[in-house]
Amino acid sequence: MRPTPQIVVGVDGSAAGRRALHWAILEARRRGASVRAVIAWRWDIAERADTISSAEADEASRTISRERQSLPADLRDAVDFTTEVVEGRPAEVLVKAAQHADLLVLGSHGHSHRLQQVLGSVAEECVRNAVCPVVVLPPGFNDPSI
């Protein structure tokens, strides 16, 4: 018997993370999969602009709970759902979390190409290094079913 498919979604409390979370839950319902929401944080947040602090990670975790509770009950309860807060570089944490997943879902913050060259991009690094398919939802993505 094949184990339940798993979708890992990177969240950080932002609008992009919320879009990714909603899409991942909808996709999990379609596939009969579970959802594992992963929040990455670092102590040395001055090092990179794509990193959140421990306090921001805690708030992101609370935001995920509120977001999930705001979903219609049939969607909210349709999938097994877990949240995990992990210390580390976001791309490394997400690639490792998705090592045995069927799909990794991320929301793009929509930084310019030039900014990505200077700061790096979590989404770009995940696309390059993940061993499963990666879905990156662009800014302004509006799925009518969300």
C-alpha cells in the first residue's frame, strides 16, 4: 500500500505564504494528500532579507492557524495538516522538508530580478535543489477556488 501523498508548503506569515498555503490545501484535497506547513527562521536575520526571526516564526505559526480556521469546514477538515517551525536557511529547510514529499509549494514575493541576483531567492534555490516538483505561485495569482 502506497503511503499518503504529502505536500510541503513554505509559509512565513506573508500574503505570498498564505496564497501558497491555500493552494496547497486545495491541491491536497484533490490528490488525497496531507499538508505539512513549514516555517523556517534564523537568529542572524541581518544576514539575509529572505529570513525571519524566531518571534516572526511564532507569529507566522499563529497566522497559519488563523488562516486554516478561516477556511470553510469542508476544506479545512478535508486533509491531514501539520505545522513545523525549523531553525535554518529557508531554502535549505524547505528542500530538506520536501525530501520525501510529492510536491513543494511556495509563494513568490515578487522581488525584481535584480534584487534576486543580489539577495538570492528561496524559490529559485528550491527549484534548483528539490527532488520533488516545485510549484511557485506568482504575485497576484488568484485561483477562483481560494
